[in-house]
Amino acid sequence: MNILVCIKQVPDTTEIKINPVTNTLMREGVASIVNPFDSYALELAVRLKEKQGGKVTVISMGPPQAKVALKECLSVGAEEAYLLSDRAFGGSDTLATSYILSSFIKHLEKENGKFDLVMCGKQAIDGDTGQVGPEIAEHLGLAQVTYATDIKVEDDKTLIKRENDQGYDWIQVLTPAVITVTKSVFEPRYATLKSKIAANKAEIEVLNTESIDIDLEKCGLKGSATKVMKSYTPIKDNNGIVIKEETASASVKSLMNLLVDNKVI
Amino acid sequence: MSANLEHKNVWVFIETEYGKEKKVGFELLTPGRKIADTLNQELVAVMFGKDIKNIAKEAISYGADKVILVEDPIFERYSTDAVTNTFMNLVDKYKPNTIFIGATINGRDFGPRVACRLGTGLTADCTEISYDSETNNVKWTRPAFGGNLMADIECPNIRPQMGTVRPGVYKKPLKQENNKGEIIEEKFDIPEDAIRTKIVETIKEISEDINLEEAEIIVSGGRGLGKAENFSYIRDLASALGGAVGSSRAAVDSGWIPHAHQVGQTGKTVAPKIYIACGISGAIQHLAGMSGSDVIIAINKDKDAPIFEVAHYGIVGDLFEVIPVFIKEIEKYKNS
């Protein structure tokens, strides 16, 4: 199986703090990580490859420092990595981002042959949109399954376990297809010392707008349909009432009184 | 903008499955009405499903001026291709100005596909919708960075403008049985080979009849429960309140309860009338999935737990002592 995984380098949002003076996000000193859902996608891809044979390629669109994230992917089972980096990509919304990624996917397919599966995380933990995967599928004209937690290939059938409101569906999908992955039962593996050293030595090829035929009008701010008018940190109301009486039963009585008085129940 | 003048009316997509609507669809008729009135245009409910004429009539009683109804057995369950293609046929024919879609698993699946095919902007997971009278665009407000940052987003030059909106953010409009509206039935030939996915097996993990996303009361348990058997505390409290059972990621990862119950960034986004978090510390990922609840009640031993920062009411105490008394008090209240 020839599998492509799209990954994004993101700030570790669990570590993000708000600057109390400027009320903005403090990104300085916050570690960059591979988007966790992308790591789950990569783990599923590598497991498939180990069973079926084939190759796993990773790509990422981002600044030069995103090479670090790609190297991390090489250390946990990917064979090849490309960074898509160009000033023209700055300010892209999901429509422009998915156009850029799909343009490079077409380019890579000319050299490497068709990908059977293009995989992404279900969403990145910074933007949280979950739109780039389905939009790549649309640009490439492929079938898609989102919210996947497992993949099985049996007698030429590709089956995807997809979350639904009450549990899961197993969905048979016609390949090539785009699959977006949520947290699965397979935790991403750790790199070994040996694989880490090898990945560090690897050269990551950087591709830009000169590497391929791409419509610059569809990239970056120019190619974006949406515009961020304003961003701000949400106001947290700390008007909550915390009850701590001597006994549990006294606390519950206070709570019940409050709930009844305020017509919650 | 001239090319966009022909785009008219506000569409709300009412998602159905097994012939039943998802709650968020009717909820979106509330902001839909507001935007339609501002634009002086019609509010149109768009729905696909199997035998759903009753849902079409209900949408009118909730204030839709028109319903575009596509009935076909193929829509009993969701598929990306059937919904995307049908939706595109309708957009091409009727050219709406604004489209609201519920930010459900399926809404977030086909929404981007439609937006991309139209080459337009889609704002994901909105928690507020308003109208920017200076730019004449809908202003979509959404959280990012797991809720640490809010952004106001607009789609300036292209119509339709689109957004997915989180369930539970808006209340359903008041039902008015004497509302009048037109139901337009559409039918499209959907060739079987155009559908590239097929559901081969469905596994139900939630045994209760109450769907988490639809529940008005949710009682959730977390790491503080200590072991799987102790979820009985959560179930008992939920059943006393007629609510559904939720959980944090920690409880799911420990194998105490199936993932379908999980609330948070890697689980479900819920916004019930009452959310009771028991033994849940309140990691930002959990908060991202429940902070839109009307009333949040937290029970936790640790007075410094972040859950108390979002809770409207909190009890600092041992949940194993608090919950049994709480159940007794609720029973007493119900009988009073």
C-alpha cells in the first residue's frame, strides 16, 4: 500500500498560557509537537504498511522549522518526508491550504505513483476546524471517511471503523480515499534511539511554488475565502459558587437550595 | 459583489438519521430566522431522509418559511457522497445566500466538501452568529486552540457563506402550530456507483436510549471514580435526574466506560441544560466539549481543580459521600 500522511506542526495547546496584560496567547517557549491526531493517523498508516507492505510518505505545509516534526515522523515509521514551504502560503485558510496540499499530492503522485490512502488527523489542535482533510478529498475527487479509529484491509476490501453518535460503523470505502483519524486504540509508537539518530540525519526535501505548477491566486490570503476579522481571548466568568460545608450532606443541602432558588431544577 | 446578488435566502440543514432529526437542526432555525429577517429574505429548512414529512411540517412550525425536502431510502443512514451531491444539486438550483449546518460528526464531514466544491468559505464549530452591518456579511464567532482563543470570521466576497454551528448553542424557536409554509419536494436520481462508501456493520456502544448530544441533563464521571464499578454512582445519579451518562477521557482510557460516552476534544461536544462533572479535574480538552452547558455543577475533592473555574455550582467533597446524599435529596424534591 502506498500511503500518504499529511501532518501539521502545532503548539502544544495544553501548555498555552494567556498573557494577563495583553490578553493574548503566549506562544513563546511553548513546545511544538506533531498534531496528536496526525500522530494517530501516522500510527495507523505504519501498521497498515507493516501488514500489507508498501510505503508511508509524510508531507507538511509550514515554515522551515516544521522539518523537526517531519523528522519525528521518520523516526516512527515513515519512509519519506517533504516540507511544503513558501511565503506565498502564509495566511491560508482551509480552502487555500487544502488546494496547496492537494496540488503537491498530485505532484508527488507523478513521481511515486498513486497513493492508495491519503490520511490526516481529524483536526489540528490549534485551528480545530477539521476541514482540510475533506477539502483535500474534494480537490482530488476522492472518497472520504472522517473520524476513523481503525482500518482493516481484507480480501481487497478497505474497511474503516468510524465513530458515530452511539458507537461505531464499519464502512467499506472505495480506494483511493482520504481518511481522517481521531484518537484510536493504537497509541503512537515511540522512536528508538537508533531510529531517532537516523531520522535526524535524514535530509528533508523542501518544495515550494517553483517546484510545481500551482495557481498562486489560490494560495495564501489571496486564495482564502474567509477572513479573520478579530481574535481575542474569551472572557471567563468566575462567578461560580463553590460550596464546602462540614459534611457532604450539608453541602448537598446548600446546593439543592441554590438550584431550587435559581430555578435550575 | 454583483455576482452574489442572485444568491438569496438563509438555509438551515436539518440532519436526519433513521428518519429522526438531530436536535441541532431545529436549534439553528433560531439564528437563521434572525439573519433572514435582517436580510429581509426567507428562512429555508433543507432536509434529506427516509419518510420525514412530519419533520418538514415541524420545521415550519419552528418558523421556516419554506422546506426543501428530499425523501429517499438512501438517506436513512448518512453517506458523504449522497448528501454532498444532493446538497450541491440544490445549491446550484436555488443559490442560497447563507448556509447553516450543525457541527455534528456528519455536518463536519460533508460541510467542507460542499464548501470546497463551491470554492467558498466555511467557518467551523461556531458558537455565535451575528450580522456585520458594515460589511454585510454574517459574522461567525468560533473558538480555536481548544477554547483558549476566540475568532470572528467573515466570508467577504463569495456566496453562499457557510458555517457549521455547535449543538446546544441556540435554543429551538417556540413552536407555533399555525405557522404557514411551503414544502418543496425534490427528487434526484442518485446512481449507486456515485456512492463510494457502504456501511457494513453498526456497533452500538451506548445502551441507554438517551443520546448524549440530545440529552438535557448529563452526569459525567472521571478519574476520581477510581474503578469501573464505581460508574454505578454516575448511572444512579443520572437515572435519578433522567439524564445521560458521560465521561472524561481518563475514564475511557482506563477502560471503565466505552468511548461513545466521552465528552471533550476527542469525544463529543455537548451543551445540556445541566452538566454534572463528578471526579473530573477539568482539563482544557474536557472543557472544550462541555463549557457551553447552561448550568455546570462540579463535584471534586480538590478545591483547586480547574473544573471549578467553569462550574456555576461546585461542591468540594468526596463524590462517594456527596452523590448518594444528592440522589436522596433529588428523590425527596421530586416527591415534594
